[in-house]
Amino acid sequence: MPFTQAVAEPFSAEVVRQLAASLATRSFAQPAEVPSPKVTGLTYDQFRDVRFKPERAIWRGEKVGFELHLLPVGWLFKHPVTLHVVEGGTARRIEPSAGYFDFGKLAA
């Protein structure tokens, strides 16, 4: 799977319950914005010009009936979301990379 890092963390329904219980005791904290003005300063047209490279899709060619294509941070979407893929009871974080996108002539 091209997007995930090598480090795996145990994952189960109990892990989700423990995480939810822990988060419920904390005050909400606004996520940090992406610091790069090159990313956050994209106009609507520039953001629309950014395309995910389909060959980098998660589960591409694995005959599971679907693929996962990610969306870039930018324009109105200034708070990145951390995603994990869960397989075999372990979760692996999907590492963000500009290499997964074609930025087109407008966003370059």
C-alpha cells in the first residue's frame, strides 16, 4: 500500500472506546492550520486544478471494488485530517505527500 508508513499500531473496537473516552475528558482544541501560504493561499480555480494521481490510490489493483483517492489541503480546507488504514487488526497512518498530486499549471 503506497500511502502508509511502516509503523503499525494495534486497532480494535476497544481501542476506539478508550480513545473516545480519553478525548471526551479534554476541551476542544482547534487544529493547527497548514503553515504554507502556497497551499492555503490557493484560489478556487487553482485548487480545482490540483488532481490526485490515480496510480497512487490506496487499494488500486487489489480487486476490492473501490479505491481510496485523497483530497489535498488548500483553498478553504486548511486543516489536514489524519487518516489510517486498518488491516489485520493494525492501523497504519497515511502519510501526506505532495507527490500524490498533479498541481496543474494554475496551482504550480
